[in-house]
Amino acid sequence: MALTELNHFLLVAKDLEKTKDFYCDVLGFEQVFRPDFGFPGYWLGVNGKICVHLASKDPNPIKDTFLLKIHNEKEQGSGVVDHVAFLAEDPAGVQKRIKQTGNKMHFRNFPDAKLYQIFLKDPDDVTIELNFLGVEI
């Protein structure tokens, strides 16, 4: 599998707008185009590159399915880092390798953004997101 770089991390925010304002106003991030994933959120970046993905803690069936987690009111702390995302190449080869290892995965395609994604869990229950840019499947 040819991982090329860390893409972004997702922060599940208690107050989505307040958290967005903090990252933009305090840290200087800018909003970057984000496809409609079916749940509210933001991509924030520097020089047009995504660094932080924000999503609301509120339940959403699409978010909960693809991010492989359900967040609840009992979670503590300033926020929950939900998953780690990597850029990758050769989506067919990556899917084949994951299938061969017996790991479960979810995948989806956003042709308008030329984005293909694979989601799976590591042994410690961390969601891993693999992003294939410039791909139309």
C-alpha cells in the first residue's frame, strides 16, 4: 500500500460553529471546499490544503455509518479525535489487500470532487480513512 502523507484529522465538536470560529479566528485556518457528505461539518486548511475536518457531535446516521462510531453525551474532554486520514494511491490494489487480510471496510465515491474513500478500523478501534484524490470510480 502506497501511503503518501497524513491528510487530516477529524474533531467531533460539541459546538460546531464555535469550534470552527476558534480554528479560523484564533489559529488562522481557512475554510476549504468540502463535498456534501450528508452531515454538517467543515474542512479547514492552510494554503488550500485540508488539515482539520470538523463534525458535530450530534447523531447522524450517515456520519455514524461511515465514520464507524456513535458519539454520545457521556464523552468527556474538549473534543474527540475521531479518525486519522491518509492520502493513498491504487484504490483497487488497496481494497484487494484489505480484503485479503480479512478486515472489514466501507468505501464511497464522490465523482464531483474526484474523491474515493475507504474506511476501516485498526486493532485499537481507531478509524482509518484512506483518501484517493483525482480518482473517479
